[in-house]
Amino acid sequence: MKTAVETSGELFGEQDIAGLLCMPQVLVNLIETCLGGGSVQSLVDIVLQDSGLTAKILSAASKTGTARLDPLEPVSAAVQQLGVPMVTGIALQSARQVVRCDLSDAELEFQYGLWFASRVSAIAARCLAPSVNYPYIEEAQLSGLLLNLGIHAFFNRYGEDYAVLDVNPWSSSIQCQFEESRYGTDHLQVADDLIGRWQLDSFLADAVRFLHADVGQIEKSSILLKIARLAQQFCQNSKSLSVETEHLAQRLFGLRKSETDYLFEWAQGLSPAYGDLLGNRQEIRADFKAALDRLTVLSFMLADQEAARARLADADDRQGLVCIARHLYLENCSATDAVFFLLDQQSNQLTGIIADGQPRMVGELKIPLEAETCLVARALLSGEPEHSLDESQSLTVTDHLLKRLCKSRAFYCHPFRWEGRPLGAVVLGIADLSDLKGVQSLQIRMFGQVVSAAMVRMSLDIQERFGEGNSLLRRVSHEVNNPLTIIGNYAEVLHHLHRDDDNCELTEAIKNEVRRIDDIINYYLNQQEIPKFPEHNIDLNQLLQETIDSINATELEPRGVSVQMKLTQGLKTLPTNPVLVKQVIVNLLKNAAEAVGHEGQIVLYSRENYIAGSGRHAEIIVHDNGPGISENNSRNCFPLLSAPRAPGMPGSD
């Protein structure tokens, strides 16, 4: 129980936002979604169920961000900016706060009333916005959610001393008068001060501050203020539609009674079930305790998550990472084994990664990323888990091979994804439906997120090390190019001096070797050892047409070269980098145009093909009617990076 502190217009600030109690059931949903790898939108939807949690998220984002939040979707922008780890941290801090709080039965009932009132007004505003053609749904919903933010702040600071003022969990003008006489300010001014700290380019703070202004003034103001006013009216009696609400809806928006009835029924259908507990302190206490017990369990699960991160961080390579991940899964469920697959971004197929003690067949299995191939591919493409216990589906040969590898009668596959992009999958061996619940648990789903993050982090670490080596190579290249240029210049001078004697061949050989050294350095500078994630799926035929169009005026028409397109229609879109593919085609076309000469012809083909061990792929063929390559030059078309040295050269046998 809290004790009142005499005050006269005392300011409310960040410490009051930090002290707001969040509804434990909402925190449970948020933490479970974070652990399970839910989308940003799912996190936003949960955050918008609690005004205190929303205030904490917006406060943290506005303080740490370099740019202002999007005023039309501020909560979405805040969650996106903070990221899942920070949102999880805020939820965990709020959970500790609510677990440690000591509320009397009267205080707890009032707190439940606050949570319910803010939720109902948010739902009402959410339903109103599209009905009155207001396009900014999240902003409207937020205006309803924060109508009693100041009451939350007052109750957090003064506790039961505030509640005994005979105030309501929802806003009213009489309530403002009570607060002004006792505390020197009212809850609408407090909310205005707190919302103003977020610096949103919106009438959101005004919608709250002037909630009880004369209706005639509200009629002539922003539509957001009208939505907030009507949402507050809905909130006062969530069980039945009052005549006052109908009149206000007609006056502010011209809504007929039937339209207002429909809106009320819509909002009422979305109202949370815990509203039925209000008035029954015993049931409220039981509901509160159950949520606190679940929060305690989730707190330990978050500790398990951090422990798993620490174990996976010790891995030096992918095989080591898979070995640790396999132990994590087998220690925490009844699976017979855990087989891991990583997606090869170039060949677009899943490749098995062998952990210690697993058969070599795991590493030999290559699975094309096509839904009809097997359940693992289907799971990775859809982003949803799959299992082989459904008797209505036919298993493929690959599915049966997976059962053999897992040493089980059935299997469950969980996809690994990162920011919506596929990474790989784990296949867990199970015996029957009784094992299914264990592998579908939140803890197992949480391990999937941790392993996915570790895979991405390891790839980034490898790229960083490669980048450091590439940087060193660039520095060496810069230093070597200077003397090479000088040697090349001297060779050119000697070539002119000795062009009429036998030494001319030696000077030409020196020049050729200088160019070869330069080519070797450039080759390694331009190598892409680590393929990046595909940017997006592309239409190959469209890309080829765009490529032709881009060089037609500069490379083809001036030479009188014609290009015939023979493209296979209906090719599937491909996950690749269109910039790099286009550059390759440009180089091939330019070479072909130079080879065919004036009025030459080039034919550009696209088609689908299949290679054993590599799966399906698309082919691009550039064919021209040039003179071809001489027999001598054809031997040098694809030289090895290292070749045997001639006798007498340094390093030769």
C-alpha cells in the first residue's frame, strides 16, 4: 500500500512512466512471443494492449533514437527501433516490478479497472478510425489507450489514497476537479506532460489534454480529438450503449443509431474477458496470482535463453555450433536425435551438417528448397513447423530418409529464419503424438531463435574476418602497384629502344608479367568468398530484358548488333542479387558485341535445368555468330589459379 505525499502541482516525469504497473497477462504474452520469435507486428499488437507498457516502449525509443518516431505508427516504429532484445528487457523489468508489488485487494481491483478501461477505449478508437475514414489506425488506437494514462500515473504515485477519492478508472471532468484541488494538477495535464516528452508530430497529446473541452469546440477540431472523445464515451459503460453515446456519435460524425449500434457491438466483441472479473476481488486475486506464477516461469526461461547464447558463443565453426545446438535440444526434450540443415544460398538447397556421433549420410543429403521435396523444405518455405505424424499426407523418399537419420518412427522439423529470411532447419526424431507436445514447447521454439541468431552472428564474424583480410590485401595492392607501374614504364621504354633486336621479346614478356600480376591482385580483391543473403526474388526474364535495354543504345546499336531473345516463359522467381547478375550479363554481352563486329547477331537464352547433386537451377546462355576462339586461345579460356612451373623457374621441381 502506498502513502500519499502532499504536493502542489508536482511534476510527473520519466520516473513515473518507469513505475507504471503493466498487466501481467500482457507481459506473459509479450515475453512468450519474444521467446518464440514472433513478428514485429505481433509484438506491436501486444504492446498496444497495455497503456503502461506502451508508455515505457515509447519513452525508451524516444530517448535512445537518433530520429523522431513516426507519428502515424509510433509504437510500430518504437518496437522496430528498439529490437526484440530491448523489448524483451523492458518486459522483464516490468515483470519483476509487478511480481514484487504489494497491492491490497482494493488497490488491485482499481488497477484491474485501469487496465480494462484503457483497453476498452483503445478498442473503441481502433474500431472508430476506419468507420469514419481516418486512415491512421495505430495513432487512433493509441489515443484511446492513453486517455487514462494520467490516472495510471496518479495511482502509481499515491496508491489507495488516490483511489479513495471516489474516482473512476476512466476519465471524467469531475475527476479532474478532485485531482486539481488535492494535487494541484489533473490527470489530463499529467498525460499531456508525459506524452509531450516523446515529441510526436501528432495531435495525440491534444486529444488527451482537451478530452473534456466543450463539444462545440471538439466538433471544429482535428478528427483525432473527435475519435478520442467518442472512445472515452464508449468506455464509461462497456456493457450497454447509452443514449448520450448515440447522440455524441451523431453530433461528431453524423452516425445513425444503427451505425453506432454496429460499432458498439464490434468493440464489445473485442473487449478482454477479464472485464467480467471486475467487482469480484477474490477472482481478480486468483487471476493475478496465476499470471505472476507464469511470469516467474518465463523469467527462468529467459535465463535459460541467455545460458544457451553463452554456450553457442563458444563455437568456432558451424560444425561446433551444430554440436552444441544438438545437445541443447536433446537435453530439453525427448527427441531421439536432432539433425541440422543449412540453406546454401547459391544452389538454393538444404545441406546436412554433421554433428559428432552422427552418420556420414547426414552430410551427404542435399535437399532442393521445393515444397514437394519433403516436409523440411515445406517448413522452411512457409516458416511454420511440420511433422510426419499426419496420416493424411504422403511422405516422400526424402522424408523416409530423415526418419532413418533421426532413428525414429516420425520427425518434427522446425525452420530457422532471421528477419523473415530462411536459414535452415532442425529435424527432431519423435516416436508418437505424446512426444509432439514436448518439441512444440515454447522452450524448444526459443532455442530455434537462439540458434538462428548464432548462425547469423557466425556468418557475420566470418565476413568481418574476410573483410579484414581483404583490407590488408588492398593495402598490399596499393603498395605493390606503385613499383609495378614503374617496372611497366621502364619495360615500355626498353621495348622502344630494342624493338629492332632480339631483346624485344624479353621486354614484351616483362610487360605481360606485370599485367598478369595486376590481374591476380584484382582477382583476389574482387572475389566474393561469402555470398550475402539474396536481396529478393527476381523475375529472370524481366532482368534480362532490362539488361538489354540498358546497353542497347551505347554498346549494341552503334555496332549494328542485333539481339534475339529466346526466353523460357514461366520460369520461377529466383532468390539472388539482381545487381550482380546484371553485371555478369552486361560483361558477356559487351564481349559478344565486340567479337561479332558490325551487323553481328547475338541470341540470349534462358531456361531451367537440373544437375544431379545440385538440384534445379536456371541457365542463361549468350550465343553469338562471331569468329569463335582459336585453338591456341581456347586452351587458355579457363586457366587454373595455380599451375606447374616451367623448369628453371623459381619454385619449380
